[in-house]
Amino acid sequence: MSELSVNHLLGIKYLNKNDINLIFETADHFKEVINRSIKKVPSLRDITIANIFFENSTRTKLSFELAEKRLSADVINFSASQSSVKKGETLIDTVNNILSMKVDMVVMRHPNPGAGVFLSKHVKAAIVNAGDGAHEHPTQALLDSYSIREKLGDVGGKNVVIVGDILHSRVALSNILALKLQGANVKVCGPKTLIPKHIESLGVTVETDLRKALNWCDVANMLRVQNERMDISYFPSTREYTQQFGVNKALLQSLDKEIVIMHPGPINRGVEITSDVADSNQSIILDQVENGVAVRMAVLYLLASKIK
Amino acid sequence: MSKKVLLSSKEIQIILHRLACQLLENHTDFKDTVLIGLQPRGTYLAKRLTTILTQEYGVKEINLGSLDITFYRDDFRRGEKTLEASKTHINFLVEDKKVVFIDDVLYTGRSIRSALTAIQSFGRPAEIELLTLIDRRFSRHLPIQPNYRGRQVDAINEEKVQVLWQENDGQDIVYLINE
């Protein structure tokens, strides 16, 4: 139980329940560490980590970088926009060049699904998937489950609804896999055009009436409308989307129970959720951000311990 | 494998009282002193000493904490297994306090080296002392010695010292095991 079953974190689908428990227990210790006056430990002082981001990211990149620095790892950052990728260099060449500088771990975000898996088969370094296209975003799902566990005591048996753009969301897929693995009941809710066909095969149910979904759930995980991934129009207008799938204070107050509101960020305020909901006591959005650092520290620590 | 009793329950009791008295001599009312048990097994010794000091020697209040040193160890990635952390509980300030580290066995000194680094995350103590039930002399890797010791043992490297505590293992006893 004291070791991960994997050498890379490529997706939730490669993990088992023991892995998730180990990551959470380790994250508990790191959460205590990052709340001390001196938040740094020397565990990864002989490890070098490259953050390779082929896609824009603010919070995930910052969160990983902070986690790495709090573990005392040496960190190098790479953005595709300022690199030889623009000149036609292949992914393997880019990464091998970086690894020649004696890098031990690679945290990679890439627009293509499966980029992490591909890389893990061709290079000698521990790979952490920081989001691969619309496929998986495992550390986001882990920190989401960790935040639910922290707020409600356990993930197993809880009703969680994931609301919004399920079709383009790597957060949705990773969350479904993580939540189901821990025994939660999961619904997805959104416009039919943004719900993939055959999603029920993942063990989730589909609801298109937001009020019904909210009345059923303990936790509502609101997703961002990813306009940048939409090559066609999936709903008539943002205004109409908000009217049907946006959460506001009045809607929350009309429910017969208090539910937990989550959002992976960045929030389109007034679209998925209104400001008064995002900033309310029911929202654990800022807890998710704090927990993100602790969970990523745990993942990096546990993977680094397997590098010999 | 041979197993020899190094300390019986009665001998442990006597030693605990002696160590408590030695602490009392140097720290009197424990107003500026904090006791820190090192996780995992130093915490049992720290709790025992605190109980003796408060219940039998009338010390009013003792700040007792536990410190986990897992993330500060220098053998990360050098062993077979991933190092598993325990809980740290220090809900008081160590700044300008006299800190007493308490551990069951002092062997190479590397755990204490890690603890010296770890405690700095909680402030700058005025001074740090070390109390240990068993001091395995001649096996030190670092220049670290205890201020208070229960029993000094000349164990050779193949030998192992095992300390069992009533609250965790059902009895107080210390074995010298030759594997």
C-alpha cells in the first residue's frame, strides 16, 4: 500500500483505488506542511522536473511549479509558443533534448489526446499528464475528489453531478473515472449537444434538467464552457446556456438542501455560475486551488520515489 | 535468530522515572520548554514522560508535540520502499523555546539530523536537547549525542534493538535481536 502501482501518472484509468487512497493520505501530510510558516521540505532536492506546456495554462502550471518548488526540486519551464516546436521539431525530439539536460520527470500538457502515453513509451523519465486534449486531466480529478473528501468526509456513496460542456472536457472524463472508482454516484448534466454518445457506458446517468440534477446531488461540479474547443455552435447563445445550465443564488436557495459547488476554473462569471455563488459559503473553489498544490506534491513525491 | 531481553518492564519504569527527574532538574516548571516526540515510536516515550512529569512530579502544563521527519530524511529513493509519513502535531510556538527531542533508539543519528532540519520549519528554538531510551554507541554516522539516555548499548551492526510499548504492543520490553 505504500507504493503507487504506476511509474507515470497518465490518466485516472491507469490507477486503482489503493493508489488514490495513497495519494490522498500523502496529500494530507503535505497539506499540513504547506500551512506551516516555512512551507518547504527537502525531499526532491536531487530531482529535476521539466514543465512542458504545449497549450496555455495558468493555474495548473503555477500549481505544479509551486508543488515542485515546495518539494525542493529543480524546475525548468518550457512553453511551445517560445520554442523550436514552431520550427517543426517533433515531440520526442523536443523532450529528448530536454531530458539530455538530466531531467528526471516531465509534467506535460499537450493538445492531443494520448500525448502522455506516447511519450512514456519513448523516453526515460516519469511523465505526469497535466492535460491531454479533451482526454484526461488526472491531477485535477484527484484534487476534486480530495476536496469532496475533505468537505464531506468521504467520496463513496456521494451524489455528484458534473454540469456543462462534458464533450470537450478532460476534467469531466477524469472526474467520472475517479469518482466511480471511489464509489460515488455520478450524473452528467448539460445540453444534449455537449454530452458524448454512449457516456452511460462509463456508469453515469444523463440529466438535461439542471434543477432535477441539483435536487439529486450532494456536489455540483460546474465546468467551464470551452469556447476555444468549439469549432461549431453547440447551443444557440451564451444567454440561453446560462438560463438553462447556469447556477445562481436564487436557484440554490430554492433547493430543499445545501449542496457543495465546485469549479475547476477559470470561471466565466455569470455564465456557468454567478459571482454570488462562486463567492458563497457553499463554494469550495478556493479550497480546490489550495488542495491542488498538496495533491500535486503527493503525486510528484510518490512518482519520484520510484525513480532509481 | 536470537532474542535477548535488554530491559524488562520494571527496568523501563525505573529508567522512565530517572529520565523524568533529569528533565525536571534542567527544566523545572517547563514554562519555556517543549517536548517533541519523534514519529513514529518516540511519541510513546514522550507521552509516558509527560504523564510521569504531570501526574507524579506535579508539573502543571507541558507542551507536548510530535514531529514527523519523513520528508526531511536523506535516504529518499535509496531504499526499497517509499517512505511513509506520519502525522506532525505541533500546535504551539517553538520560537525561543528549549526543545527536547525524544526518541526510543539513537542509532546512526540521521533521524536526529533530519529532525534538526524539520523543526526549523516551526521557528528558531533557543536550544535543542536530545533524550533517548536506548543509545547504541559506536554506530553513529554523524556527530550527534544524547543529553539524556536510558541505557547505553554496545550492539554490533547485525544486531537490532526493538522497543515495545504497552499502549501499542501490549507490553513494555526492549529486546536485542541478532538476525
